[in-house]
Amino acid sequence: RTCWESGEVAFVSAVAAEGLQFITGRQSPSATGDPNKWFSGGKGSFPSTHVSVTTAAVTPFIYQYIHDQPLVAALALLPMYEMVARVKAREHWQTDVIAGAALGFAVGAYEAHRDNPLVFSVLPGGAYIGFRHSF
């Protein structure tokens, strides 16, 4: 179940981050030296999709297993490493990677606290795609 949640939130986080990049249109450091170049048209760098997906993917595992295996918290080092790498590679500004981590964590934490999966699920009675609600 945790693997499904992880894949699901990675997908949702990627779609949300990509959408926000098209909306904000912030230019990356490799394109300009001015971090205030927003709404320049086209795909921007805010928030970081890479960091968002990585953070979202590890969050359900941390929530699920932190009580039994405290060392699972070390998974948080993966998005931190990616944040540093993306800034050093001049692909993102610091605020891009911070916003990506916040987005990924929010989606991952939301999913970890839900009883039913958000998008994908495999059930004993079959499979479905979409939202599930019981009356």
C-alpha cells in the first residue's frame, strides 16, 4: 500500500509542479541572473518538479515506518541532496527547491493520512482509477 501511495503522490506532485511552472513562468538561473523574472511565458523553474517528486515519494514511507524503524527518516536526505544539486547545477533558485519540497511534502503527508488512495488503488474486488467515496 505504501508503494502505491508513493507512486501516486509522485504523479500528483509532478503534475502540480509542472502546472505551476507554466503558470509562474519563472526563468531559471541558467537563463538569467535576475531571480525576479516571473511570468516570462513558457515553462519556468518554480517550483522544482524533481524535488517535489522526490519529497512526495519518500514522505509516505517515512510516515508509515518511522515508529518501527526510526532510521527510515534518513530518506529525507534524498530530497535534501536533490535540492542542493539542483541549485548548484543552476537549474533552480533556492526558493524553487524549497517550494518544490513544500509541495511534495504537502501532497505526501495528505496521502499518508487518507484511508483511501487519491488516484490509483488495487482493491480485493477490482481496480479503479479516480476518487472513491462511499455513502
